[in-house]
Amino acid sequence: MIEPGTKAPDFSLRDQDGSAVSLGDFAGRSLILAFYPADFSPGCTNQLSLYQEVLDEFEARGAALVGISVDSAYCHRAFREQRNLTMPLLADYHPKGEVSRAYGAYNDERGHSSRSLVLIDADGIVRWAYESPPKEVPGANLIFDALSA
């Protein structure tokens, strides 16, 4: 995982609507990157549904949240619609896992992002990073603790 204190690697990825989203779009506010393995998998569905439930609380603390996986924008759109998600879902699709790798959140053995969280501050510096053990869904409390630190 990327180390806290590191300048966050820049990125530009397509969201569920095909629009380009970059790190610079969040300048001046905190950003939570929620890397996850795959749309529609049980663990990822639970994880992003949980974050959706508290998304307003993240935003009230001045933080935006985006989900990132190696799925395509089309898959993200279907997943987002099925689960009633409102946070952007970014496609780290081609080159596969490039952004996940830059943040140390890519699992080469499995060919997808690991379940990892990264908090970037308003100045573009990584303040906190967490990689979940396999099959564990990281709770929102971890993010709230990081935002409070």
C-alpha cells in the first residue's frame, strides 16, 4: 500500500457515465478512494452499500468518496443502478489496474484491485491507507477514524 505522507499519484479514469474523473477534480477537499475487487460480488456489494448509507456523513466532514475497480464503465453503471449507489464508480479498466498499482492496491495474483482504502487530504497528500485482509469488508468506522485523525 501507498505510504501516508506520499503525494497522491495523479489519475484520470472514466466513471459509470464515461466521463473523465481526475484527482484534480477533488482539489481543496479530502478524497476517499475505495478500491474493491469487482462489481456485483457479495463482499463488494455489501461494502459499497454500507458506504452509501453513510455517504452524507462523509460529505458533511468535507470528504468525497469514489469507488475504483477494474470493471468497465458499463458494468459500473449497471451495478450503480441496481444498488442505488450515488458515489462515482471509476473504471481502472485499461490499462488494467494502472491506478490501483500506483496506489499499491492491485492484486497481481487475482488480477483485480484488493479491498483497500486511501484518504487523500485537500492538498493531495495521502494521509491514511488501509488494505483489508481477504474476505473482510472494511467498515465505515475505519474511514471516520481516519477523517478524525
